[in-house]
Amino acid sequence: SIPHFIEARQGYFSGAELDSAMVTFLSSSVLVMGLAPNILAVNVDSGNLEIWSQQQTLAEMNSQSIFSKASDLLLGRTDDDNNAVDMPPASAICQAGGEYVFSLHSDASIRRWRLVHELYPTEVLTLKVDSLASPQTWSDSSGAVSLAAQLYQSVYALAISIQTVGIDESKSPCQLTVIDGSQDEQEEGDLVRSVLNLTVPKAAKSLVGLDLASERCSLTALFQSNENDLDSTLLVTYPPSVVSIVSSEPIVTPHANTLDGVASSERARITNLSFSVSNGTCLEEDLHSVDAAFLKYLFRPAFPRGGTGAVTRPSCVRSAIRKLVPGHYSTTAENMSIELETLRAMHDWRRIDSRRVPSPVPRETNSTAVPATPGGTTVYDAYARHDQDGTPDINMDESDVEGEEDLLDQEREAQVESHEQRWRELLLAVWNEEERLLEPLHVSSLQSVGPANFALVR
């Protein structure tokens, strides 16, 4: 297996961590990965593994036999004349058309490998590019370097993203470069036709994903951004150009049209959310209406939630409740629905707040004021009655009825508003929990449904 192979060759491998930019799939069973200081090709079905060597590949290109050298590598013989570590470690890898693999190395050199056999390359050429950022300025954060490649008839295109540090704070730390050239060119000096440095919006702080469309060349890039001190994503597209492989100027997708924009709109909607519930005959009926309206908003939303149309995650609701309601425990072991568990937690929270801040006016309650449904089986009935237990009726002095009624109305409005505020806090806490699970991972073009469409993986 791969782990056992690597463990047995500890003197050969540095144990550097892999990220997605250092792994590419040639097929459903064959992958190539940069495991410093080597490049490996692995068949995950058969378990076969090959270590790529630039010297061996160049020897094969010169019609020299590589079989004895390959067997030496696999058996662990690594003398000076047969050393696979003959190039700088790969920082990023990508494939194009299942036939070519591009690798960007720690010295800013780029190699194009061609595979005819399943795991071992038969050709390697070095792309001469001098305009990339110096390796001394590369960020050491995960995903700081990334590649994307595509084949277009007889032309290849390679997009390179490098995140830098300490160069020019007035610009984005992300640098994008697109290289193109002939697929069939055999001379390294003629392999690169043009090198284009792209304009990156200043708000872009780090790359999430990079993709070249498969039919007509256009580049889609997704960045993390913290514009206006708010973490979000920035989606840009570099469309085809008549003078170069792509345009150097980006088309920035408006924030309101992105999933993050939808999520931000939802957060703003929650902050100002309120329901008109003052038509009830008593306080408990008003609270019943508040509970029903917010439960529907949370579990039967009319708008996309958290930037998606997905159903509310019970784990996020429970996590939010644990952070807001002191002493609340999960009732999953009691086979209680998440809706009922949420309502129970909100009533517990209300009782806790009532004990903390005593009401300045005696609370008027009427145990018969809340109309129960036949059988009394609704979610609210179960806890409205429980919430009223032990609360005595208070008879008001008739001479003070008018003044007390005004105070009671004010107290009733205050309690309804307090309960709505608790619900808003819960919805915002759920939003925050789901936001952590919606961090973007990659972006990919969907050419089959139009050039302006893409898939975002979170």
C-alpha cells in the first residue's frame, strides 16, 4: 500500500503535508501527487506506484533503456548514478486531457510531462517562463500555489496562481499568470507561445479554486476576500480574447449574485426580523404566535438559508442552543424531533430570563386562554401548558383596573419583543454555525450548460 511504501522509504520522503494543489487524477484509478521531494504516480486499484525521474524520462526520450534504472528505484537502490531526486520538489501539479501533467517546482521552474503508459512519463520538457514571482516571496500557507490546465485542439493553456507576501500591499497578494503554447512542440525553446499576467482585484486575499473552461478558453477564479472587514468570496472570470488566450482584465461577479451575497442578505433579514403578533387575547397566545412564526422561518424557510437551499442541519441548531441556553442538554436520546427540542429550549430560555429580571407588573395569566387543538397534541400545547404550571391567577383591584391594564399591555409588549429577540439570537447563532460548514473548497466551470455557469464546492 502507499502508506507502507512511504514508511519503508523514510530516507526518500520528507513527510511534507499534501494539499489539493499537489494531487491530480488522470483517471478514476490513477493519480499523480507531489510528495516532496518526489513526484509519484499511483494506481489505487492495483496498488502499483512509480517515482518519476527527469533524468530517466530524458533518457527514454533519447531512446535509452530505463527498465534497469526503474527497478533500482523501486527496490531502493539510490546511489549517485541512480538518484530519483534530480529536480526541485513540486509545489503544485495538474493534468490536462489525461495525457499531460504540468508541475510547478519550488525554484519556479515548470515542467510538462507526457504519459503514454499508465504510470510513467515518456516525455518531459521545461517551460521557460521568467515572469513568475520569486520563490522567496511565495507564501507558505496551504494552497498558496495552484495550477489549472486545459487542451484546446493543438494548443495547451496553463493557469498559475501564486500567493505572495511582502511585495506590494497596495495590490492583491495573489498573482495570476496564463501560459499557452503548442501541444506538439518538442523543443523547449518553442514550447511557450505567450505569457500573460492577469489583473487580480485588490480585495482578493487568497485563492480558493481555479479552473479553465473546456471548450472555449476562459478562466474562472474564486478568491477569499475580507473587503470591508467581512470574510466572503470573490468570483472573477477572465473571458476569451481575440488578442491573447484570455483577457487580462477580470469580470467580477457582483456580491449580491453570489452565494455569500445570498447568505449576507439572509443575515440582514434575520437581524430585522419581526412578526405582528399583538392580536392575541393574552400573553401566552402572543408567545404562541411568535414561536410558530419563527419555527416556520427556521425549519420551513421561504428564502435560501446560509447561502444554500438546504434543510436546516439539526447539529447546527443544537450547537447554537448549547451556546445560548444555560444548562440545556440535547434530547436526541429521547427521540424528540428537532422542532420540539428547539421549542423546549426556547421556553427554558424564557423561564431563565424571567427569573433573572423579575417583571415590575404582576403577570396576568389564564390557563384556559390558549385554545388547544383537538387532543392537545401540537408542539406548542405540550410546552405552553408546562410553562403555565404553578402560576397562580391574580385578581386585580377594580379601582386600579384602567391603570394596571396600561401597564400590563406595556409589559406584554415587552415580553413579546424579548421573546422575538431570543429567537433572532438563535437564528443568527444557527447562521453562524452553518457558515462554518459552508467554507468554499473549489470552483469548476460547467461548459455543458453555458460558459457563464460554474459549480461551487463547499
